[in-house]
Amino acid sequence: YLAQYAKKRGVSHILRGIRNGGDFSYEQTIYNINADIEPEIKTVFLIPPKAISDVSSSLVMGLIGPSGWPSVVAKYVPQSALNRIVAGELKPLIKKELMSALSESQVNLVFTVLELRMSEPHRAYHTLEHVYEMIQKLQELDQVPERPQIVLAILFHDIIYNVNQQISKSNEELSAEFMKRNIPGINHSIAE
């Protein structure tokens, strides 16, 4: 139970959100149960600003799926949350595309690097959403020769995204070098 977990962690207060009357009824029940289990743990209720009072995890999850969903979801969640949601949707697609050519540990490494790099705050275009859209487009095509190589090219084409124009190499060249150095065991001929 949350109240027991809070006590074990040395937490004295639980913060809960109430958006509407339906939430109030539910939260009142949870409050009473937590008070019965651990009376010394206090619950504090927060009411969100009107602009986000209708946003819930159920609403956001219901928006995922149709074409262009990341731009719709972006209106309701912070960028960091959007990155996590897109990453959660993207990872199984990447696994499906690469498991025939790479080991599971290689696929996991590729995804970890991709998620970290494509979530950098200075990125305007080459983001997880961009990669997701490109993988979606690729999945619309049936017969694609050298498909794993194309997927890796999509994933790594701008893994290095340097906005400093004073460098001697392009982001694409730096990205190819990065892949060669950091992803062991991959046939690096696609980075040429």
C-alpha cells in the first residue's frame, strides 16, 4: 500500500491531485484507506490550473496511435514526458525491425543510445518523434532490401546533433563515426 511504502521511505506526506468531482470521490476513499493503514501519514490534495485540469494519463494514452499522435500529445504533457511516451512506443518497433540482424543486447544498446541522444534539449527536429515517424513510414513499405541497415541509418543519421557551425565535419559524418565507435558488433558498412 502507498501509505506503508511512504512510511518505510520516511515520507510524512502524500501529494494527490483532484481535477474534478469524480476524482474527489475516488481520492476521498484512498485518503480514508491510507489513514486507516498509516494514520501518521498525511495526504495533501492539489488542484491543478484550469488549463490542465482535464488532462489525465487515460486521456493521454487514448491519444496514442493514430498518425501524427506525438504532436497532439505534446499539447498536453511536458517534453520530458512526451520523450518517455514516444520511447515506449518506439522501442518495440525498433526491436521488431532489428532482431533479425542484431542480438537483443545490441538492440537494447542501440535504443538506449538513441533515447539519450534524441532527448537532448537543444534538438529542434532530430528528436525521438522524428525517428518514430520515419520508422512508421518504413513500416508502411513491404519489400525493402537491406531493411536492418536502413533502420540503423534512420536511427543514427543525426545521433550527433551539434548546433555549433564551427566544426569541420557534418553531423552525419560525426554520427557515422559515433556509431562505429560506440555500437560494438554491428556491420559498420552502412556508416560509410
